[in-house]
Amino acid sequence: MHRTTTLGADFARALAAKDSAAIRELIHPEIDFRGLTPSRSWEASNPDELVSILLEDWFEADDEIEALESVESDSVADRERVGYRFSVSNPDGRHLVEQQAYLAERDGQICWMRVVCSGFRPA
């Protein structure tokens, strides 16, 4: 996999590692976050809320993210776009999870982010 270095790619790697400290470092204290999964929408306005959504709701303790299969990043005018795909195993089997995100930065951190998720797709 080609190693892309952007805020979005760094976010994907931190999420793949379930590294709450690294995620918090990437997120601005005044984050404007909205996410869409197959069954509901999510909002967060600070790093702690976002980490809770990501590591307790989206990826639970028994969801083992085995690999970051791909990550690609580009820009759309003043926004960054990042797409990433994980291989995930849990008691229900092996899955692929893909997310597409758009983000903006302030002070070197993600201050605005919109994410749409494919959900857990059987692999």
C-alpha cells in the first residue's frame, strides 16, 4: 500500500489501530463531526465524544481491525477527501468496512468532518 500522509490518512491509520490517544491528537477541540452508518446518524462536538462513537459504537471491543486494506486521499477545493477500507473480524466472522470522509483542518487538526460508512460487509 502506498503511504499517504495527510490528516485524513493519519486518521484512518489511528482508527485502524484503535488508538484513542492518536485520534484525540488529530481532532480539534471544537470538532464539527457528522457521520452516517447504515442504521443511524451520529454527531460529535469534541474529541471525547468522537472517540466514544468510533471506539465504542462503530467498532466495539470484540471488533478486531486486522488490516487497513487501502487508503486514498485527495482534495476537493478547500476540503480533503479520504477513503479507507478495513478488514475486521468479530464473533460474527470476517468483514470489510469502508468509509469515505471529507474534512477540513484548523491549527493542524481536523475541525470539520463528514463520514459515510458502508457498514460491516461479509468478506
